[in-house]
Amino acid sequence: MSTSRSLARRGIVVARRLSNPGGRLPRRAYAHCFIEEDGVHSRLHLHHFYSMFLPDVTEPVDAHVRVFDAGGRVLGDVSRQLAPFTSLTLPVAGVLAELGSTATLGTVAVDVDPGEAYAKRLVESGPDGAMTQSPFWMGYYDAGGSVAYVHSIDQYYGEAFGVGRLGSLTFRSRWHRGGPWTSKRLIDAQDLRRVDAYLVNHSPAAGRTTIRWVTHPDSRTVVERTASVPAHGAIRVSVAAGDLVAAGGAVQKIRLEVDGLLTENGKPYVMVRYGEGPFSLHHG
């Protein structure tokens, strides 16, 4: 390790100790894309994971959900209490209604607060400078029986929880832009009705990138969009059957490219529909 990097890390350690003199437990949230359009709905799958590690502590915890629209605007926060060893399925449509919003696309960040009892035990048993994270699953479904689940892809960057305003700045995750990315999945074009790429900006700053659907193996551009994605916002770039016809020539397979991911692991969600059949969804 270089001297400059070593000094920088020591500086971070000192700053964290000064900003958190009480030794409270810092928490980092995770984020997901929500979809409430074209018959597709989303639901958060929350769980009391602290009780799995400390089964002798029998306190409920609070799951805090922060919601952003596609433009990165904060729509509001809701909280739900979870009893030990339980989980909760929380429909995003209900959360949006609670916040008085009609947003159809955006992001949600989840922070599960362990409360004093769990936090104290975690600090006592964990290594010096330990932090917790709040991973969760997002489910997607429609009235036709399509169901898909995606695990946490990347963190909610910008702040940490549980340590006050100054501590939030020193304990927040460091992030940087990802480089060019190409999906390893080839999507069959035969009978393709539509394919959607949803790209989330997990970072606290707007980022500009280009999303491109190309044919395989000859890399002809089918659809391309360059956009500035707001902090914690999301965009959709779609290919419909008509776009494949307009591309010219026979198109057998297509693949997705992003000129620069907005965070290191911020790979797109991809939803595929064939004919009148169910949708499938994956990321990366």
C-alpha cells in the first residue's frame, strides 16, 4: 500500500472516531428500482435479519423506506415494524398511495434500524469500526402470474444512518463511476414483443451515460439513448418489435451495452416479454 493511501485511510479512521464519540453503530442502506407501469407492480421483501444473528435478543426493529421518483426527487419516507424472526411483503403501490404519489418508476432505499438492544450487542461482539447493511429483495409481478425477484444490486450512496449528521458524512460508502459494461446475456429476437432496460443511479450525484441495444454478432445499433440520470433516479430504454424491423436485415439476437455504469455495480434491470406470454426479469 502506498504511503498516501495509508495516510488517507488513517485519516478516515480518525475522522470516524471523532464524529462518533459514543461508539454508535453506523448503518448503510441498499436501493432498488420500483416499477409500477404497463401492468407490472413491485413489492419490497423486508426481514428482521438481526434476530437471526442474535436470537436471544427479542426486540422488534423498524424498517425505514425512502422513496424517490424517476427524477430523483424524494417522495417521502415510511416505516414498518418487524417482530423477531419475521418478514414483511410491502407493495410499493401501497407505499406510493400513503405518500400521495402517482409515480410509475423510481427507486427505494431501505434502512433497517436495529434499535438500542441489538446495536449494543452488535458493537460488543463485532470488530472495531464495524458497520451494518440492510440488503433486501424486490419482487415484480403482474395480473397474468408473472413473478420475478432481484436481490440487492448496489448500495444507497450518499449518507450513513444511526450516527448523526457529521457521522453520516464520515461513515458513508465511498463510490465511483463504473466503466463500460456489456451484458453477457444474448436475448432472442424471434417473437420478441418488448425488452426494457432500467438503469438506476445509486449515487448522490447526477451522471451522464449512453445505453445501447445492439444486434449480435454484428453490433448494429437498434436503440440508443444518451441521458443524464439524476441522483437516485432511474431511466428506461426499450426495444419493441417495430424497432427490430427498422434496424434492417434479419435480427436474431440483441444485447445491451452501457458506456459507463453510474456506480461500480449499478448494472441495469432487464425485463423481457415474448408474444402474450409472461415477462422475465434479471439484472446484469
